[in-house]
Amino acid sequence: MTNVNSDKLSSARFAEATDAFVEVFTASVDFDQRMAAQDIQGSIAHATMLAYCGILTDAERDDIIRGLTQIAGEIERGEFVWSIKQEDVHMNIEARLTDLIGIAGKKLHTGRSRNDQVATDIRLYLRHEVQQISAQLTRLQHAILDLAEQNADTIMSGFTHLQVAQPITFGHHLMAWFEMLCRDAERLQDCLKRINVMPLGAAALAGTSYPIDRYKTAELLGFSRPSANSLDSVSDRDFAIEFTAVASLIMIHLSRFSEELILWSSAQFDFIDMPDAFCTGSSIMPQKKNPDVPELVRGKSGRVTGHLMSLLMLMKSQPLAYNKDNQEDKEPLFDTADTLINCLRAYADMIPHIKAKKDNMYNSAKRGFATATDLADYLVRKGMAFRDAHEVVGLAVRLGIETGRDLSEISLAELQNFSALINEDVFSYLTLEGSVAARKHIGGTAPETVKAAIATARAAM
Ligand code: ARG
């Protein structure tokens, strides 16, 4: 009987050729060729293990390794011819291997299936991406620490509801971003534990009857261990979903950070000067300097969280074990990793060039009655109940609004009209410097505390 699909690897059972459109529709080589290096790495380890276990001869193993090494070179140099007829990265490489080395190439797939192969490739790919992402995240964290150090005693208004709330230091504000990124880095390392488990040996779904040594392959590939259940190994993509969830959180953090940089660089806030190299002008309005990088990062957070939804919905309703649905995992995953690395890199490059406009920051806190809570606390220390103090200060703020003065600019006599408990010493509490310096407990905004937090963070990095 002739094989109508003699150009396909697995199709002798078919009496009809694949429909031309279906061939294109079901192929993944256009995007999964991106995992070629991982595919070759996995195949070399698999062949090495097969020879170690006596399933291949040493000569066959050597031919396979030589052929795969040549293919890796062809791919790197852009000489490799990818064919949609071979459907995916795995079959393209295997077909080329057989062209190059003959019968030994056909033996590579012994005790293996594309199902455990693809799961392995994705894990190897993600492991590598997580390392790149972590490196960019660390760069960004260092940049934030440096900027925080320069601004440990730069006073600005802190906000709740985007209304002036209490004075804080800019260094303290930046250290909030640092803390968020610390948790992100921790989550990234944690998800790596579940990525770094080896599916090879699960074969199609039930394992293989060959006397393979999965510990050997895991060791060769640097996986922490072989996976514990063959069905689970080829079907679940929870590790990819988890990675995308971690990536989404990082992107949401960057998006919030972006929002602040955009607001702060506006004429209305005018808290920071954004580096020219990270902004663009307008094609029509000559005065414009647009914060493109933060805006784009904020926008890209939508795309990554969208990928998280895609992957979750991809998994939903899939019965065990492998289903072709899973081929749809790659594009969202690749784009998640690319987007995240690029955004982190842009941020790590940009943050060192941000300049705080210290006077504007200071004046914003002065204008907004930011020390109102300090006045209330002062009255409480003199024996007044907090709710009564809140009321008294409310009246003082109203006078300030009506007469266009900050609390520190209202005279002692006027303040004493609101409460006889107020003395000359009140003014040291109404200054912004006094207000921030008083918050010196751990986690507080006092310059001393911020410097200590930065030192602790540096030591921990
Ligand atoms: N291209 C496939 C994927 O991305 C590889 C696995 C194919 N397995 C199969 N039984 N059709 O998932």
C-alpha cells in the first residue's frame, strides 16, 4: 500500500491526504519554531538516556547528537527550511535529522511522544525566560533603591483618593514600589519550582514499555525531578498559567507605577522630570513631551492579563490527557514573556534618569493641609479625645481654606480660639519636616527609617 502522506511522519494509516487548508490550520511551526533550541536540547538528553539504558547503541546516539548539533547550527544561521507539511517544530527537526543521518534519526522517537516532548520544551523555554525576567526585575529594583536613596528626605504629599493626605518622603513612596517588586521576584522564583519538573517519559499519556531511566534524563536537563504522573505531565499547563498570573501581577504593578509617573510628569502635578530619551513629542503640538514609555507599559498590562484569561479558558473543560487545544498555549505564553521582559527592561533603563522636582513636591504637601492629622495628634497628646480633636482641626482647616493659609501660617491666637490646649510648641508639629520625622517606627516615612529600609533591602538583594 502506498502512503498518500509520505511527506508526513505519522500518517500511514490515512487513505486520504490532509486537506490543504486543514494542514495550514493545524500547523504550529510558524510559532513553535521558537522552541527549536529547547527541542534539540531535550532530544539530545533523550537519546543520551536511551543509549545509557541500552535502548540505542552508542553509535546511534553519536549520530543523533551530531545531526542535531548540525541542525542547531542551520537554525541559528537561518539556513533551516521550515515546512508546514511537517506541522510543528518537533517534526521538522526530526525529519531533517533523518535526512541527515538516516535510520538512527528514525529511532530518536523511541519511548517518546510529541506530547511529553512539547511539554518538556515549554518548561525548558519558560525556565530560561524566568531567568531573563528575574535579571531585569533585579536591575529595576536596584534602580529604585538608588532613586529612593537620593530622595530619602525629599518631602512630598502622600495621597489617598488622590487627595493630599499626609506628608511623606519620596524615598518612602519609591520603597513601596520596591516592596511590590520584591514580592513579584519571590513569586517568580516560586513558580519556577513547579516549572522545573520533567515530563519526558510520560510519552503519549501512559508512559512507555522501554526500560528508560527518567532520573537520568531529568539530571541531564537540569530538572529537579521527573514528574509523578504520566497523564498529568502531558496535559496540564498549570505551570504556564501560573507563570502568566505572576507576569500579570508584575504588569499590573508596572501599570500602577506608570499611572503615577504619567500624573507626576503632567503640568498639573509637575513632581518629576521624565528623561527626554523616554518621551516623544507631538506631531501637531510643539510644546508636548509625552510620557510614552509608561503609557505603553500601562497599555501592555491589558495584553498580558488577557493572555492569562486565554490560558485559563484554554484549560477549562479539557479531559485528560493531551488534547490539541494545548497547541494554543504557545502564542499567549511567548507574548507574555516577551512583553514582560521588554517592559521591565524599559523601566530599568528609565528609572535612573528620573529627576524629582523637590520644590514642587514640597509645596504640594504645604498647600493641601497635609499636617492636619499631626495637629489632631498634638491635641490628643494634650488630653483631648481623638474625635473632638478631629472636629477642632476641621474648623482650623476651614479657616485656612477661607483665608488662603496653611495650618502653620495661622497665628497662635487664632488657633487658640479653637482650643485652649494649643501652645507655641504646636508649630514644630505643623511643619512637614516635623510630621515625617515623627513617623519613625518600622515601615514609617521618616527619612531615618527610609534610609534604614534601603540599607536592609540592599543587604538582602
Ligand atoms: N504541536 C503540538 C502542540 O503544540 C505538539 C504536540 C502534538 N501532539 C499530538 N498528539 N498531536 O501541542
